[in-house]
Amino acid sequence: MSQVKDEKLGFQGREKMDWARRHMPVLAQIHERFQKQRPFAGKKIACCLHVTKETGILVLALQAGGAQVSLCGSNPLSTQDDVAAALSEEGISVFAWRGISNKDYYQALNRALDVKPHVVIDDGADLINTLHTSRTELIKGILGGQEETTTGVIRLRAMARDGALKFPVIAVNDTPTKHYFDNYYGTSQGTLDAIMRSTNALMAGKTLVVAGYGWCGKGMAQKAHGLGAKVVVTEVDPVKALTAYMDGFAVMPMDDAAKIGDVFVTVTGDKDVVRQRHFQSMKEGAILANSGHFDCEINVSELKGLSTKVQRIRDNNDAYRLKNGKTLYLIGEGRLANLAAAEGHSSEIMDLSFSDQALAAEYLVQNAKNLKPGVHELPNELDQFVARTKLDALGVKIDQLTSEQEKYLESWKEGT
Amino acid sequence: MSQVKDEKLGFQGREKMDWARRHMPVLAQIHERFQKQRPFAGKKIACCLHVTKETGILVLALQAGGAQVSLCGSNPLSTQDDVAAALSEEGISVFAWRGISNKDYYQALNRALDVKPHVVIDDGADLINTLHTSRTELIKGILGGQEETTTGVIRLRAMARDGALKFPVIAVNDTPTKHYFDNYYGTSQGTLDAIMRSTNALMAGKTLVVAGYGWCGKGMAQKAHGLGAKVVVTEVDPVKALTAYMDGFAVMPMDDAAKIGDVFVTVTGDKDVVRQRHFQSMKEGAILANSGHFDCEINVSELKGLSTKVQRIRDNNDAYRLKNGKTLYLIGEGRLANLAAAEGHSSEIMDLSFSDQALAAEYLVQNAKNLKPGVHELPNELDQFVARTKLDALGVKIDQLTSEQEKYLESWKEGT
Amino acid sequence: MSQVKDEKLGFQGREKMDWARRHMPVLAQIHERFQKQRPFAGKKIACCLHVTKETGILVLALQAGGAQVSLCGSNPLSTQDDVAAALSEEGISVFAWRGISNKDYYQALNRALDVKPHVVIDDGADLINTLHTSRTELIKGILGGQEETTTGVIRLRAMARDGALKFPVIAVNDTPTKHYFDNYYGTSQGTLDAIMRSTNALMAGKTLVVAGYGWCGKGMAQKAHGLGAKVVVTEVDPVKALTAYMDGFAVMPMDDAAKIGDVFVTVTGDKDVVRQRHFQSMKEGAILANSGHFDCEINVSELKGLSTKVQRIRDNNDAYRLKNGKTLYLIGEGRLANLAAAEGHSSEIMDLSFSDQALAAEYLVQNAKNLKPGVHELPNELDQFVARTKLDALGVKIDQLTSEQEKYLESWKEGT
Amino acid sequence: MSQVKDEKLGFQGREKMDWARRHMPVLAQIHERFQKQRPFAGKKIACCLHVTKETGILVLALQAGGAQVSLCGSNPLSTQDDVAAALSEEGISVFAWRGISNKDYYQALNRALDVKPHVVIDDGADLINTLHTSRTELIKGILGGQEETTTGVIRLRAMARDGALKFPVIAVNDTPTKHYFDNYYGTSQGTLDAIMRSTNALMAGKTLVVAGYGWCGKGMAQKAHGLGAKVVVTEVDPVKALTAYMDGFAVMPMDDAAKIGDVFVTVTGDKDVVRQRHFQSMKEGAILANSGHFDCEINVSELKGLSTKVQRIRDNNDAYRLKNGKTLYLIGEGRLANLAAAEGHSSEIMDLSFSDQALAAEYLVQNAKNLKPGVHELPNELDQFVARTKLDALGVKIDQLTSEQEKYLESWKEGT
């Protein structure tokens, strides 16, 4: 009952998941415990996630814990068809293929919801949004939801603010082991990887403009600089802008950055960050990549409007021939580049994020009755558990506070 | 009625403050406004702060705003005697000199409190602690307090938790423009500066052990690495440890780090981080510096106990000749090195911290009646104001959200 | 009369070369001049080079200058079949395809030599070596040769030392604009790109062992570190080892490094740098990549000997299942990874190298009669011309010495 | 018969030299061997060097080897008076004090030469220049000379080119273990240290302009960036400029850099690099430091000419109040900042340079008869010895080529 591109790709998908499993020791350990304890026995879980080898390891862990799992993609270009096929073989209900149309995308969301889930795991809040708009009949069966990404959490907080959110959602994204590692280390390497794979451009000496200096942006700036790029940061928040300045980066409005950038990366969570007037002032050959969740950060339709022709010159790299005679190169159609034009976060990163997701699902099932509708944090001890287990797996030992040191931290009577 | 080392140093102190004023444009602008609006008319403010040229600019701004100000030092080794003299000339009641004894230190605290302050500005919570233990009669007159440093905030939160805190305190330290810039950029440069000034040791190739990977520790690691050191991090928190690991640093317990470190820097806020068994396993010539607030992070008395002789080989650098035949070098007697052996944070950094302090004092005076006893945050708009004004002074322009972009961030109905 | 994989790929090859031409402004300018001045009229040039889009731009420039050009590949895995097809269409005699067998490889060398070249352009000295061993009859017609890579120059200097080299060869590799940029910036990015493309492994936190700290190794260490890796360097030269140490990297013998490395990169120019006893002590999951010219730096046959099974788990990534139960991953069969598993140096880099080659060919044709058999340097003014033209194309302006400054540098009579 | 500032400072000088000796293990080992073998028995050596604690360790090693040593300073501001006193006590003939006048400086040179040296060790070629201009009568007794710095070597090569150099001189500066470590690691840390000591300015976020991108300049750029500065490079050589560009730094002419720099550092070896028109376009508060050998890189007399007043606001920091209303700060009077305003290279660095000097002196004495007048290199095996001994002292082990690997490097017959 799955819908995937090609059932025969399953073997290759399993190979990929073998690599992932070897690089996700924390989730592997949780999988093992779930298998014994069956925390999800009798529960159904609908997931809307990038269908990658790492997601495969997560949903198999949920399944091992007793859950019946359905899965749709959270972005039209991020599904790995071989993994989708392998998961389908393993009994997951998969509705996802790379290059899915907009219409089919929403249909897939609905198919995933058709299982009447107790828990929904979302990445961008499309699933939860659909539940609250066109599938409201399912809400009463929902224990809670989980959200993977910043953009989704922003949407959910807006819903909560408006009183529209009808069940508790764990903002897994906000967990330190999730958002910091994922955003700072994952997105930055993945985006640079995407740019190199789709252009082979030299980073050394390039002027790389990063729009947004949140964790994604800080990571991008750091790593791009590490490959020899001169980094320019654009921001709307003065504290973040001042941070970028003191980190040694040039800070300026996009109107100025547009004129000097060789490469542009958007990681803001907002729309129209690079738009018509910016395209018009760019240098010949500028490269454009978005790594924000939605494909609205670079206004692609305005870019098309300025062009006489669009040529796909290689995978994930479209040359926009502008009326002003210049060529701009757009990576992965403006969809989040690290997934569309590379392979998404490394297994090492997703081990953290998806261990958080697995533990959040268990926490939801156990505690949903005590959680009010709204956005909730993952309890800190689960986060600490994930980090501690990861360090163990890496063979890294750390210090422990002595009881005297603990006492000192609690006290306020000792002085200078 | 001040007590300073040498009144005749005033001229030199004013020269130093001239440099500071030129590098503190935000506070200079606040000074100007205070002069017109006199928000502190009739109010008395007691400050316990490192008596540096930048502190001078702060207390003169408070004075310009109508306050009567008393000032004592917050650390025995951090007072700049020339600045103390200059401030005394300007009418501030100063009770501070470099090398003050422990007994005189507490006497100075009391002298500063003798003015019967409405507001207390603290750095390490010694003033507030004294108010709650031996000067309780003054509490009824207090509108509120302000705390400058992490260690102080930890103490105050412990007091609040115990129900012991009797008036509202603004945790100025927790303001983004304070703690992040100060801890990350300020402490790191200052500590390296202190080590270089007191040893002239080459940083390139050295193994530098940073105890603690909070903002101070992250900054230390980053900058030490930037000068060519191999960085080793010790931590007790698994998430921070994992962060250090992924930032490319070696992570291990202090027992292991002690054996390989050439330079040790403690920035944990806890005591006994480097202690007897660590000293005993260290390499010949290891250099020890603390940049945590209190001088308990490196257990100096245990170090003395292991030594046959202690020689001051140059300013702020004591050679401990150990019974095991090795020599360890302690910077600035184990007191916070960036102040004791260098000059504390640059004026550029203190412009942010002390603008926060100035605005916090104004906020306290205007809003104290609405604030309950306990630890409070500085309102975010004041923080944003400070960052924005700093950017202006630096000539840095940033973007502004369009109304469409603002609306997008608020909405939750748009999808993939 | 070419031999390529698929003539129909020509269109795609021309698209790729369009990108290259846009990113090779110096060579484009030389092409234009050659077209007017025809310096190679009546001359034949045989090239043994990695058949990439950038090589395409070089051989078309030589052709534009009047040369008849033959081209074979310089490595079995580095030929881009679409570029080969496109060049064949343009009238170049191409004998190259990706995955060529060892026997066909040497046959291709001979086909390229069958044109009876006046000039040979080599990358690894295979062509020149063949001329001196099995095709000695052609030597009398040779004006001179040009060598692209360090490994080749080492071989040629050995030949010259033995009195075996029969014609002048320009060591284009030794030109600053060639070897420094190519080795330092090109190989480092390309190798990291190759590792990421073929594994998607996270670099942050990984221990990356670089064997060799020449320019390639220094670049590798710098960029790997820039992506968050902890770098370990192995060396045989004490000065280079000391440099690595002071650059903040750990330095140790391979026997020790083998036990702690997550990723290994060899860039030494020597053989057996990673061999049986190293493989046996490696950690589960270690990744092995060579970016030295020849595939002997990692002893692949010893690796095979230790394995029960070798599985290609994805493009350019073979899992060696060791008898000791561990898995090691070998990138691109141990052939130079940046070409075998990524796309070789960026066009921006090859613009420098191949402008040097184009100018060297012109210089050889004009000056061969004055050059004795042996290894020669490219005249410095050609190197300066290439750098200056590149800066112009990048829009970078630099200072010029005043006549007083020039005079000062020449004089020795001014003192303190 | 010495001339020093204050004989009573000897005790302190010896303490300083104790630190130096502990951090100069290679030179200490050479000292020990010299003591046994007495290679300089009966020989006189005149040194013109920065009189620092490290120089003390060198001249004592020469003395231990049997030499009679005279010593004058090589820069008016670099003498450490306590070290001068200590060396005088040890029987070295010292003619040096900090703040020596120009006239006394040249007199000191002559006093040092009055011993009628067999070997002269120079730093800037002032001693050798004096020999060739006003003390030609001494030349016949000279076995040879040694030169410590780039500027001196440039002067000596100019002399050799003009046929003016009358004895062999070892360009110790050109030895890898000297110039690379000294220039790249030493000058960079020392200059930043000097700027921080004399200003306490925050480096994070500052725009730091480096004039010259040789090894000193590359080191400066790297370390300044490591402390958070944005680096701008000015150059006259296109290859170096292109290198700076690809290292991720902004490259532009000084006319443009002058307008945006917060801090300027000159390391070119040429004069008038920063001059009148640059001063006039600088920002309020710009900081100027020279770390080239001579004080002509920043044209201080032109700076004075533009100023209404010069105030020493703190040690080594003069405020130039310009007629245009701005203030520029000059570090250490424009003399090489790392020595004038900090303490010169760390002992760890000078261990390499001065081991080279000690071995060069021995080599000269043993081989002078075979060396023609002119500039000579230090034999490579001595350089390798120094590096290898340093690694041993640091506890760093490295690999050794196997005989197969050595053979491979020699051969040219193996192929792809």
C-alpha cells in the first residue's frame, strides 16, 4: 500500500541504511531498548520527514517499539527513492518519491494521515497544518505531535499564539542536541557540499554572502570561511549583526551584498530575502543557494521573470540567462540545497536529532495526558542522555562534579 | 572621603578615561541623554565593580544623570589606581586600591554601602551578599540591584531559590549584549593577553587546556586556536562537551588533560577545577591561569602545599618550585587573569556591558515598584537599542524586514 | 580517429566547457592572442592530461594557436567522457575514457605519440617516460616537454640526474602560480569534496590524518580543520613536521596515527605510506583517500589481502570487510581522490595552471634551441603575467613600488 | 669595560635568562657540546643583536665554546637593560641600553668592533656595513659574518651584487628553521601582543591592514584573523597578492585600505609604505604599528608634519593629534613593534634562530677558508639537525622513510 518510485531499489536502500546504522550508535541503542520494551505497542505514528537513510533508521526504531508507521516526504526534492523502497519492504507505509508534484505532495500527506495516527512527527509543520485545516476529524485521536525544524516551530508557535493549536507538540527542534548540532554543523557542511557538487566552484577567495546569522548562518559563515571564502553577513537583528561583525565578518544590507557576492546562501526562515532588485545588481556568474526550510527565501519566480532562458547545465544547477546579459546559477531549484543537491545531514548528526525524536515519541505516549495543547520542550534529561550516549559511542570521557563542587554551585555565601 | 592609593595619579587616570570614552560611543550617547534628563536626581548608587577606565565612564554617566555614586572594587587585584584617583577628583566616593587586603576589601564594601544606596550595582554579588548578611538595615531603602557577572547571577539565583533575596535584581549579565560579547570576545582576548604579557610564551604549537566550555570557554578555545594552540577542553556537561568535540577540539577529563597541557585556563565558575592531583601530574613549565570570577578554580593553597619555594619571576608570574622537581607558573596569583595580569575587557566590549548597566539603573529607578524580589532580565528592547546604537557608531548598516516578511513570520498557513 | 567512450556525449561536454571557459579568464585571453598570432603553426603537441573540461579549454587554446593536438588521459579514472567526445568533435585526437584498462592506457599513450609531436605536455611523466623507453625513435623530433605535477617532476629530476633525459622539459609544476595554488587550494578542496560526495560523512569532530605536509598537505590540514576536523600530520622531514606542530596540529608517526584516525589522506608522492600494519590497527569505519598522483600511497593490494570481502557500497566508495571484523572504506580505489571521486581542480585553479602550460608551450617553441636537455623553470615574468592577469579579471587592484621604494630595496647604505 | 644602563639590574636579567634557557632546549644542548669541544677557542666574535634574554643564551653559548664576545644592540628600543647588566657580569663586553641615541648607537657599534672580531653576527647588517665603510682596517681579520634578518640579507645581497662585500656571510635568516618560524610565528604573535599591550584594543571585528604578504605578513594575517579581525592585505607582487586573495583576505592598494583600516601593520622591508596621503585619509582612532626591521615603513616625520600635537598617552603609544581633527596612535615610535612594545620573539622561537646562529658560527670558523666573499646559505643538514632536536625536546616523534620508499623517490621507471 506504499507509493514509491521503484520497488526494485530496495536493495540499494538497505545498503545505505547499513551505513547510516553504523554511524547512528545512539539511535541503534534506543532501537534495541524499544525492541524489548515495546513502548508503542498498539500505537500509530504518521511521519512527514525527508525520506533519507537516516529517517529510515528512525522509523524502523519506532516500528521496533511496536508502532505502525506511515511516512511521507517533507520536501519534493529530498526523497531518496531507494530508501523509500527499502522501507516499504520493511512494512512501513511510504508515500514519497523524489520530484513529487505539488498536488501529489499534499495527497501523500493525506495518505500518511489516513492511518489515523496517535502521534505525528513533522518537519515543517505541513502535517500538523493539514490536520488543523482539512483533516480536523483526526485531531481527537491525536496524543501529540513533534516538530523537527525551526520553520515548523515558528509556524506552530504562531498557531499556539492564535489559540489554534489543538494538541501538545514537542518542539524537538529546540532541543540542544537537535537544533544546535543539526543547524550549526549539519546545514553548513551540507550546503557547501551541495554547492561544490553542483558547481565544482572553488571556495577559496570567493565572497560568500550568508543571509541570516542564526545557528545555521553562524555555521555557514564559519565553514565557508574555513574553506577560504570571504564571508559577508546580512541580518535584520542588531544583536546577531553585531555578533557577526565581531566574528570578523563583513555585515551589510542585502542591497550592498548583492553587488559583491560570488555565492549567496539564505538561511533566514523568511521569504523574499533575495529578490528582483538583488538579482539585477549581481555579478556575472553569481551562485544562489537556499538552505532555509521553504523555497521562498530566494524569489525564484522573480528570477525567472528577469530571464530570457533557463538551462539546466548539470544536476541541480540551473543557469538563468538574464535580460541584462548576465548568468546567475540557482542550486536545487531554490529548495533547501543540502537536501536537494547533496544528501542532507550526515548520519552522525541525525543520530542526535532522531534519537531526540524517538525519545520524544516515547515521552509523548507516556505523558500526553498531562500535556496541554501548545508547544512543549523536550525534557532536559532526555537531551543530556542523548549527548552522554553519543560521547560514550565516540569514546570521549568527561569530568564529573565532585560533591564539594556541586555544593559550591548551589551555595551563595562564599565570597572573594 | 575617598580612599585611594595615590591622589596624584588622577591626571593619568583621566588620560586613560579619555581613551575609554572615545571607544565607548554608546555609553557616551547615554551619558549625554542622562545629563539632560537627570533620571537619577536624588538617588544614591553604590557600585562594586572592577575599578577600570571603563567603569569610570559608567559611574560618570550615572553621576551625570543626577546620582550620588560610591564605588568599591570587586577584586583585590583589578583596581587601576590612577582611575580611582581621577574618579575621586570628580566627586565619586571611591574605596579601592590594587592589592587591597582581604580585611580592607570587606571594609571597602561597607564604606560603599554607607551612602545608603537606592540602587546597588554588583559584580560577583559581594555587595548584595553583604546587604543580606551584615547590613540588613539598609535593605528597606534599596529599590533594586544589578549584577554584572555569571558567578554573581549563580549566587543570586541560589539566594532567590532559597527565598533569601529581598529585592529585585536585574541580571544584566544575562543580557545578550552583555554576557555574550563580554564572555566570548572579552575574556578570551584578555586572558591570552594576560598570559603573553606575563610570560611572553609562544602560543603556536602549545597545548592549551580550557576548563569549561560555556561562552568564556568557547571564546578561549577559538582565540587560542587562532593563535596556533592545540586546544583541549574539559567539561562536566555532556552537551557542551559534544559541542567542543564537534568544534574540532580534544575533549577529556582533567586527569588526562593535566598530563599533556602546556597552558591551563579555568573558566567554569566552580572551585577546585585544577587541584593537587592535577598539579602533580603536570609537565615541567606548565602555565596556569584562571579567568573565572573567583580565585578558587585553581586551588592555589594546594599548589603551595606541593611546593618548596614560590618565586615571583616577573610581574604577575609566580614560579612554584614543586617537590617533584618541576616548576609550574601561576599567572596573577590565580585571580581572574584578564584583569589581574592584563587590563580587563577592552573599552569596545565594556561599551556594551556598561550601557546595559546604565540603562538597567534607569529602568530600575523607573520600574522598581512593579518588580518583585528575585532575579529579573533586562527588557529585550534595551538590549536591542544597545546593539543598534553600537552598529550605528561602527558605521554598519543592516536590513529591515518588509511588512510582507514580518507578516510571513507571523503566519502559519503557507506551506511547501 | 579518436577513441572515446561515446561520441554522443559531445553536447554535454561542450556545456561543461562553457562553464570552464567563463571561469578561466586568463586562459581565455591567451586563447584570443594565440588565435591572432598562431605561435604553433605547423607544430604538433601530444598531451597526457586528466581529460577534464579545463583541459579542454587548454587544448583548444593550443589548437587556436595553430597546433595539431593529440590527447590521452593521465589516469584511468579521471577522464570525463563527455569532454573527450566534445574535443574529438572539435578535431582533437583523443584517446581516453573513464575506466580504461592498464593495457589500453599504455596503448593510448602510444596513440597520442603517433602524431610525432614537437612538444609533449605531461602529467606524471608517463609520456616522457614512454618516449625514453619504448618510443626513442621520436625523441629527435621533440623540441621539449612540459610537466604538470610534483610526482612527474621528481621522476624527471631523477632522470636528469642519471643523464637519461634527452630533451629540455619545463617543470611547469614548479611555477608559483601552478604548484602553490593547485596543490594548496585545489587539492585540498577537491579531496574533501571527494570524501563528502562518496560518504556524506560529517567532518566536524573527525580526526583526519594527513600524510605529508608539503603544499598539498598544508592545504588539506587547513581546509579539513576549517570544516571542523581535528588534524593529525605524519611527516618524514623534521622541518615540515615542526611547521605542522606550530600550526597547531598533532604530529606523530603513522603507526600511532593509524589507531586514532577517522579519515586518512595521503599526499606524499611516495609509496606504501599506509600499509598492512596500519590497516590492522585502524578503527572501525575508517575512511581512506589518496590524493597523491599515483595509487601506490595506500597499499591497496595489502588491504585486499587483509579482507574477506570488498563491496562497492556507493560510487567511489568500497567497503573492505577485514578479517579482524572491521570495515574500512576506500575512496576512488586509492587513485587520486579529487579526480577519481570528485571533479578535479576547479576551473578557477586550472586557469592558472593551464595558462602556465599554454605560455610554456609558446616559450618552448620559441626558445627550445637555447635550452639544454634537463629540467627547466618557467621564466618568472610569465608567472607574474599570469597572476597579474588573474587579479585584473577578479577586479583586484594592488600597489606599485614608487621609484624611491625601488631604489631603497636596491641600496645597502641606509641604516637604522 | 661594558656600557649598560644599570649594573644593579643583573639579578633580574639572570632570572629572565633562566626562563629563556628552560625554553631553549636545542641551544642548551649546543651550549653543552660547545663547552666540551671549545670550537671558538682563541676566537673573537662581535654581535650586533637585539639585547634580549634569548640573545643572552646565545652569547653565553658562544662564550662557553671559547669565544671572547662583544655585543651591541641592533635597535635603539629593543635592549633589555637587565639582561645587558647580567651579560656584562658574565664577562661579555656589552655596549647597549634601551633608548640609546643615534650617535651613541653608532659609537656602540664601533666599540663592539674594537675587539677586532674574527666573526661578526649581525641583525640588519649595520655592523657589516660599518666594517665596509668606516672600519675597513678590520676586514682582513674577519673570517666571516652572519646575518639574522631579511632586511639585512637584502642589503648584503645588494652589496654582493655590487662586488662590495669583502668576506663570506652566512644568511642565517634564509635557513628554514630561522626565517619561517621567526617571521611567520614569531613576528605575528609579537606584533599583536605589542598592539594589545600598548592599547588594550579589542581585535574582534577590527579591520586590520597588513602591508606585505611575505612570511611575516602571512603570519600576521593568520593570527590577526585568529583573534577575530577582518584582514586587508596590500602588496606589490601579483603572486603574493593572489595568494592573499585566495586565503580569503581582501586585497587592495594602500590608498583604499587607508580609508577603512582600524589597525595598520607594515612588514614589507621597504620604506614609506604608509605615508602622508594615507594618514590624511585614515579613520579617527586608527592604530599604526611597524614590524619591519627599520623604522622607515611608516613615515613618522610626515605624520608629525600633519599633527598639531603628539602625546604619549601610555607606554609605547603616542597619540598624534592631526590638523584634520582626528587622532592616530603610533606604537613604539614606528620601530619594530614586537621588540619595541612587547618583548620580541618568544624563547621557543629564538631557540631555533639562535641554534642556527651558533651552528653557523662554528661552521664559519671551520670552513671560512673554503668560502668566497658573498652571501652563503647554512648547510641544510644543520637546519635539519635543529628541527630534529627541537622535535625531540617537544616529545614529538616522526616517521622515517623505509629503504623501499627512499628507492621509490629516486627512481623514475615506475608508472601509473
